[in-house]
Amino acid sequence: MTTEQREFQAETRQLLDLMVHSIYSNKDSFLRELVSNSSDALDKLRLESYRDKDLDVDVSDLHIEFEIDKQARTLTIRDNGIGMTREEVIDLIGTLAKSGTAEVRKKLKEAKDAAASEELIGQFGIGFYSTFMVADKVTLLTRKAGESTATRWESTGEGTYEISDVDGAAQGTSVTLHLKPTDEEDHLYDYASESKIKQLVKKYSDFISWPIRIDVEKRVKAEEEGAEDTVTIETETINSQKALWTRPKDEVSEEEYKEFYKHVSHAWDEPLEVIPFRAEGTFEYQALLFIPSQAPFDLFMREGKTGVHLYVKRVFIMDDCEELMPEYLRFVKGVVDAQDLSLNVSREILQQDRQIRAIRRRLTRKVLSTIKEMQSEHAEKYSTLWSQFGTVLKEGLISDADNRETLLGISSFASTHSEEGVTTLAAYVDRMKDGQEQIYYMTGESRQQIESSPHMEAFKARGLEVLLLTDSVDEVWVGNVPDFDGKPFQSISKGEVDLDTEEEKKEAEGKREEQDKEFEDLLKWMSETLSEDVKEVRLSSRLTTSPACVVGDEFSFSPQLEKMYKASGQFIPTSKRILELNPNHELVTGLKKAREDRSEDASLAETAELLYATALLAEGTELKDPAKFSRLLADRLTRTV
């Protein structure tokens, strides 16, 4: 056996230090890297055995195994894959030894395409050196398939390494880690623990297609008192190998999907819908997505986990990958498995590139088309989905302009058409009365509040359908979406509402002019009296039974939206709105007459304030000075007793 000691080049120790302390955020990653290397080696051996029929190798039991020596505190990861020659091992070291720190840093930075990433993090590439995060010394023993001599490499990662030829070694590669002492404060866990290894394999390598094995002690208690327990060694396969996304949907049972959903979502409900997806061509990836049947408790929490699990060639990269799914689809669970993907060198951060954006676009379209299909063919499923996630989906109307039409089509809203059910916008448009050009809506805190609002009176009287929007997000998206199917959205609480036909307008024109003239003095006086609170006082065409209502300009904030902004700590200047009076209401006509009879009466101003306050209360707006309102009301009631 010839042993050769070599030195790392001048900057290599600095580079190793960079690898160990800067590139990986999680020390557990070393296991993922080694298992990935072994899996690649097994893949290459199987491929080579197909290509070279003269290659004398046994491919009947290709596997990866772990060996733990608790006494010596060593962990060995072994495979019977393709292995390496001495020259290949030296070339491996050369990845670091031939490159100064600056050059490798440059390579790491520039490795944005799949090929470059694979070269840098591939078979015993830079990822191999992650082992020095957890080991004081690393020993590599490898024999190339078809070769008789093996190579042994060993280093402490300091300044030198030893390389030697070895006879009698098994085909494949083993990496033995002489583990550092456990230090949980430094996130150095006990990697000589079977339970820890099983946990990490379950997390990172559960779906590797090759079996991953470990020998475990099984202790059987002695039946007779005083007798020794029986200890046996059993070999366990600790990965499931069940990458369901690689199998056709008709080959996977419903129970398997349910089990897998619970595994990836950490939820107890059952999936409402399963969405398998496969993209082929120049860039291949597979996905298995689930729509839950129940919203998680953290759906609207800032710190809530979002996104799907990301795998590359069945190797776990990250959970909650936000880049692959838009925020408004954060309830979707599942996995995406890419054949090649641009990662940074630690495999922990995605490079923002064309591949990621392409996956995101296609997955988004697939989920939305599935929801559309549920809407048309599975009404019960759709109803469950909308009740659980409708509020979240509507966020897409604000953030995703590309899919806005689709989102509008799959959205449902409460309306005055039905007391319990919801309606689509398409159904609303189909029911629109002749001559109606707008889709009418009103926002508020509850259905009851909206339906009892004075703004609804004219629409009820004419049998016009109004959408009842009670979610916080409704306040925002209606301002961002101009129309549906060419029909503009119109708030019934903003601007002037014109519900009259041309004939009715002609009939009412003379009467309106007459009323404006008749109430001119009252309107002017109330505008002056309430000038601190209202922009204008005018006669209303939308009221039938209420004395007054408050309306905003077409582009003004609604009271609910103002409340939302203030609750989030944002300063919004309070905008003055318009007070509309019902000229046919006894209170308004009575106030007009009182103004004509006793214009100097100071109590009339109090009546005007009370009238304005009741209009605010009717729409659910908080009063600026509730104490003053209570005092005025109590005083007025006292006079009537």
C-alpha cells in the first residue's frame, strides 16, 4: 500500500473555513449531501451496467447504508455504487486544491445554470466538504466498479491530506466521519444516535429511490427472572422510497394520497383535491399538490408557513418554498420535484431565475384550472373550498393581474339574490335587468349591517341585485378591478346613484328641480352647520324610508377601509363625505318647516347633528363624539316625555 501525503494549496484552508462556517445555515445538511452523492453513484452504476455489458458488477442489491460506532463516535455512510479511481479522487480534491478562494467564490456566485450547479455541488463536489462542519476527521474509501485497487483519502481539513492505494475493499464508496463532540448550542447534535439519523433521513432523503439501511439493536426482555436480555442486530430500511408524484394517478390509492398529504402538510384533515402534475421537455419537473379541506389556524398569521416542499431529484431541499406558489395560494400543500434547478452552492436558497418563474406560472394555472373544474363539476367540493379559502383567493385579484379574469370567474359572493347561497359574477350578469350596465356592490362588516343600510333602500324597491362584500380584502380588490365581462363595478355607497330610466328621468326632472328649489335654504344651512364633518348636503334619490344617509365620492375611502388602515398603524386623513337627505321623510320636511318658522332657534343645529349621527350609525360607522350624541339624544327625549 503506497501512501502519499499532500498539502492543500495556500488558500484552501480559508476556503474550507468558508464552506464550514458561511455557506450552510444548517449543519444537518451534511447528511443530505452524502446521501445525494451515494444516490448519484448508484444511478451511475446502474446506467453503466446497461451501457457496458462486459462490466463485471453486481447490481442486484444496490443500496445505501449507515454504520454507527458509538464508542468511537464515528458515522459511516456507505454505498455499493460506481466508486472512484485514485485520479478521480485527486481531481475531486482539485476542485478545491486547484482553485484559490477568490476563484471558487466567483464560481459559486456565477453557478446559476443547472449544469454549473451540478458541477459544483455534484458527485463529491463542494457538498462533500460540508462534512467538516460535524467531523474532526473524514476518511474516504472508494473502489471504482470494474477496478481491483481501491483508494483511501483522509484529512482533518487543516493543511494536508493523505491518499493511498488499498487492496481488498468493497466496490463503491464509504465516508467515515470522526464526529465532533456534541454541542447543541452550536447546533452540533449527536450524529452517532440512531434516532437522529433516522430523523434526518426521513426529512431529507425519504423519497430517494434506493433503500437506505441501518443496523439497529433489538432487545428482548428475558422471561425468567435474573436471566440476561436477548440482544439481536436487525437491518432496517429507514426511507419510504414512496415518491408518489412519480407514479400515475390511477396507480396510487386514495389512502396513499391521504397518508402522504398528512405527511407533507402536518395536518389532520383529508385533502379536498389531489393535483398531480408533470412537465416534460427541456426542463423537467413533477409536482403533487393538495387542496386541504380545512383552513389551517395560521392562514392569516404573518409568521404562518406557506409554500410547497421542494425536491431536486427526490432529494429534499426546503419546505415552505414561497417562490414556487403565489401568496394567495398559500393554502396549497404538496411537493415539487425538479430534475435540475438553479440552487446556490448550499442547496438552501433558490436562484431567482427563469426556471423558478416558469414553474410558478404553470403550477398557478394548474391549481386555478382545477378549482374552475371543481366549480363546474363538483359543487359540494367547490362550496367547501370557497368557504375555507375564498378570502385568500380574492387576494389574487389584487396581486395577480395575469390571472385576474380566471380568479373573477372562480370567485363567489353573497348577494341579495339569495339569503344563504352565493353567486358567481357570470350568474349575476345573466340576471341583470334590461338597461342595467353596472354590477352593484356594497362593502361592510356583516351581511346584516349592509342589508339594513339606507343605501340599499332604492335597490330593494326596484328589485336590483347587490353583491354583499364583507371580507376585509373586498375593500381593496374592488378598487383594483375595473370590470367583469365589460360590466363595471359600482359601489352603491359612493357617488350619485342613477337608477331611473330615461322616461323616469324626464318625468322626475321637473320635480327634482322643484325640490332642489324648495329645500335650497335647508341644504345651504345644514352644509354650513355641519361643515366640520360633511363636504356637502344634498337631496337623495336612493332613499325610500330612511331620513338620511352618508355617501362618499367615487374614489374616496370607505369607512371600513379607513378603519383597516388605522388598525394597521397607517395614518389616513379623514375625508369629508356627503350627507344625502330624503325629501319625502317627515323628519326632513319637519326640519325644513321648523327652519322656515324659527330660523334663530339654536336647538335646530342640534337636530341637524342628531340627523347626521343617525345616518352614520345606520351604516355602521363609529361616531366621532359618542358622549355628545348621547347627551343631545337624552336631552331631546327628556323634552318629549
